[in-house]
Amino acid sequence: MQESELRRVGDGVTRKVDIRLIAATNKDLEADVKRGTFREDLFYRINVIPIHVPPLRERKGDIELLTEYLVAKYSGKMRKTVTTVSKRALAMMMNYEWPGNVRELENVIQRAVALATTDEIEPNLLPGELSSSLNRARHSKTKTARLAQVERETILKTLEQMQGNKKRTAEVLGISKATLWRKLKYISDESEEVH
């Protein structure tokens, strides 16, 4: 590899080759080298230009493009007329964590295209774990909104009880004055948006 030569197994002739080796793995090869489970010399030969591709859950922006590509790919292979994904189905895919990365997305799209009877992939064509991820995301947003409302009410009520004394309000709430000022500004900005 290093000398741009190769010899076939059982062949005595060495041949010159002009190749670029591209290798992919989901393993931490550097750690494997340290543990002695991967050859160090091979690691340094193939680790010329390492490219880290984050998991799909960290690249949510790629989901829509990959979905469009995969729908077209499998629709063509299966001679189907599926061309789009409904907004709700796409929202389900965007909220899912994709532990199986792009392979899992590809399998989901392949299945949905195979089951589709119209030109659009609807939520009912997606596996159940995707719909439960959307429900978890909605529930989490609702809980966050409720928590923010309770915090807002607590701050305003305490401020009223302390007769507008912000230093005393911060002390009673157990937060710094800077934090109280920031939260009051947020509450004020929020109120202006409503009116």
C-alpha cells in the first residue's frame, strides 16, 4: 500500500497501482490501537485524512435531504409513484434520535415506500417508535413551558411581596441580582410580545 504496489495471493508478480484507499468505521480505531486490538502500522497508513461524520441525531438538517433522496431512490426501484413525505411524518422523523443512523433512516423510508398506496408517505407508514418520539418531544415542550410559567409567577409574586425591592427579591429566591435582572428582562420582553 505504502509503495503503491500489490501482489495477488499466490502470484509472484508485484504490480504497480495508483489507488486511494477510503475506509470507514464506527469504531474508535485510536483506542483500539492503544488496547492492542488494531494494528498500529495499519492505522497510520489509513489515517491520512480522517473525516469525522457526526451521527444523524446531531445532523437534523440532513434528515429532510436524505429523506427526499431515499424516497426517490426506492420509489424508482419499486416502480412506485411516491414523491413526498407529509409534514407530520417529516416532523416525526426530525424528532427521532436515529440510533441506527442513516441505515435506520434508509430502512424506514424503504418500508414506507413499499407500503405506500398514494404518492405521499404518511405517519401511519412509519414505525411506532417514531410517533412516540414526537409525543415525547411535545410533552417535553409542554413541561418546559409550564415550568417557565411557574418561574415567572414565582418571581413576580416574590417581587410584589418584597414591594419591588429587587435585591431582597433575589435573596429570597436564592439567585443573584444579575440573574433576577435577566429573568425580569425576559418576562418584560415576553409581555411586550403578547401586547
